[in-house]
Amino acid sequence: MGRSSEPNRIDGAVNIANPAFKVNPYPFYAQLRAEAPVFRLALPDGRTAWLVSRYDDVAAVLKDERFSKDKLAAWSQGLFAGRSWAVRMIEPFTLRMFEPLTHNMLDVDPPAHTRLRALVHKAFTPQIVEGMRGRVETITNDLMDKVRGRDGMDLIRDYALPLPTTIIAEMLGIPAKDRHGFHRWSNHIVASSSSATGRLMAIPTIWKFMRYIRNLIAARRVAPGNDLVSALVRAEEAGQPLSGDELLAMIFLLLIAGHETTVNLIGNGVLALLEHLDQMEKLRKNPSLIRSAVEELLRFHSPVETATERYAREDVKVGGTTIPRGAVVLAALASANRDERQFPNPDALDVAREPNRHLAFGLGIHFCLGASLARMEGQIAIRTLLDRAPRLRLAVAPDALRWRRGLVLRGLEALPVAFGGQAAKA
């Protein structure tokens, strides 16, 4: 639960990146909201961070320019308060080694963020995303066709992962033969964020990923295609403000962020429905609820547990607590989305919940660029699954499920499901 052996004490050493914590983090967050809404926490890599847990405070942090996203600037200014010896040794080394990857829109502040986001936002407008609907429907039905005749599947490996991986790879022009590889790299990188040692061990993987992207860019310079990488290469060559490092970092970010959130949305969402069969049946009987259902699944089991790190530029008071200059700040999206001050009966799943102003995609200038795409993929994937597997059920006991390690994301390693027969035809 995240509590120490002493009553009414919150364990500041709880490891929020540990798979055991991911099983059920909500009692810990509820206690934070009630007793210590801005809580000083020890991170697995030895640093300390301030974990913000209430909805209003999380929303405020996400929009407050006094919290920087620029890790390099924070490091150069002597920030990163409370660093352990391991972090002091490793952080400068890894920052310099992978400095090109820091030039992405998620890790910079305006005006660089504004410029970089403007270069890709047109690829993710609601109109463009809606034009992908037919392709997403085809992929989901193809994936279900592949498991016809079987008693079940691993929903993550066989369904939730291939869908967004295929879509973002097609958008970027990644050859089909390479798609499984970049998810394997992504999974390793995501897990590495939980500790300083993990970051060191991920160095070979990150090098391979960077080398792959550089080769892809070089290939598009020679033979451009009708894909997003080619468009970004053309923008750079036309003299638009995009450096070589920014091009590399942009593609790196799009490959990882372009599928990780959706994998967790589908996996976590289906698990929630399987654990609340009344809500799954309600959605089956009324498919028009799919939009509100996906919003509720995003709220209930948020695919992104905490927003990525921010760094206090100055002393900032949040929720009555002063966060000191230089502190690492984590906005707990999963906690905000269960805040009883914002959501009536927040621990109940209600696929018809309205209104539902959850923060699963963040808020402010760093609001998830691919939110429209993730929503659409989630709606189609879950609706297709329920249509074609009318007797869907868990194939293992819930306590046998394993969660992925990592500081930011919350998702399952695998989700074995049974069809209660065979998957139906499309």
C-alpha cells in the first residue's frame, strides 16, 4: 500500500517505479491527498522529488512556467536537489552522451518547445487522425483474424501493442520488419528510468536506437517518401529551424510516445472492464458509450502515472507547501484522476461518466500531441474486441498479472485473456 510500519506515517521511501507498487497505487495516493498532498519522496535513483497528488495542484503545476522541463538547463544551473553520489556521477555522463536526444519538444521550454511542436502538430490534428480511422479498423480486425480458432491470446503482445506500433511506424515510414525491434528498445528505455543503474544498463540500447534513426534519416535524404520522417528531413533541408539533433530527438520521441500510451490505454482499459463485468456488459449493450467509456478508462487506470519531470526554477508554493528551487517535481496524474474533490465516487468505474475532465493526457503546453490518435485507437480497439470476443474473460488470476517497471508509465507486461470459445468473424 506504500505505508510504513508506523500508523499514520507515509513511507517516503516507497518505490513508485516498482512493479509491486504498480499493482495498486491508489491507496497510497489517497493517503497523500488526505495527509500530504505535496510530498517529499525518495526516487529509486537516490534523488528526492516532490510528488503532487491533488487534482487542482497537479493542474496548476502542469501549467506553471516556474517549473522547467529543460533537464540540461537544470543541470547546468546546479539544480537537481538531493542528488545521491550515484546520480552525481552518472547524470552528467549520460546527459552529455545522449545530449542530442534532449532536443525534443517534451524536454524543452518555450520558445524551443513552441517551434518544435509546430513542425509536427499538423500530422496529429483531429481531421488527419479521423482520416486514419479506416486503417485502424482494418488493423484491429486483422489482428483478431490472426487469433481466430484459438481459445485466447496475450492481449498486450497480440493486440494492444501491434496496433499503435503499426500506425506510428506507417506514419514515420518505418519498414514492417523493424517494428518489433523499436518496441523492444522502447520497453528497455522506459524501464531504465527507474534507477541510475538502469540508465547505465540502457546505454547500449539507446545507442542502437539512435544509430537506427540516423540511418533512417540518411535513407530519407537519398530517397524521400510520403511519410513524416521525410517531411521533417525536407523541413530541415529547406532551412526551417530544425537542427540535426532536433530531427533525431523528434523521431526518437515520436517512436516511443507514439505507441506507449496507447498500449497501456488498451491493456489497462480492458483489464478494468474485465474486473467490472457490469460495466463491460453495459458497454456491449450500448456501443454508443465507447467515447465516454474510453475517457473513463483513461481516468480510472491512467496509462501515464506521473507526468515527466519538472524542475523548480525558484521556490514555489503549491498546496500550502513550498517546493524549493532546484527540486524535481512529479505531478501524479493517476492520483489527480482519482481525486474525490473532482470526481464523485472516484474509485468506481462508470463508462457513462459525464463530465470527465481527467488529466490522463496532461495539461498546458505539453498536453499530449497524440491524444486524438490515442483516443481513436482505444475506441476502435476496445469496441472491436468486445464485438468479436463476446465471452471475453481473464485467463489468469488478477494477482498473477505483472506490471512493467518504470517511473512515468503504468502498464501490464502481459494480459492473458480467454475467449470462452473462439473469436468471432468480423
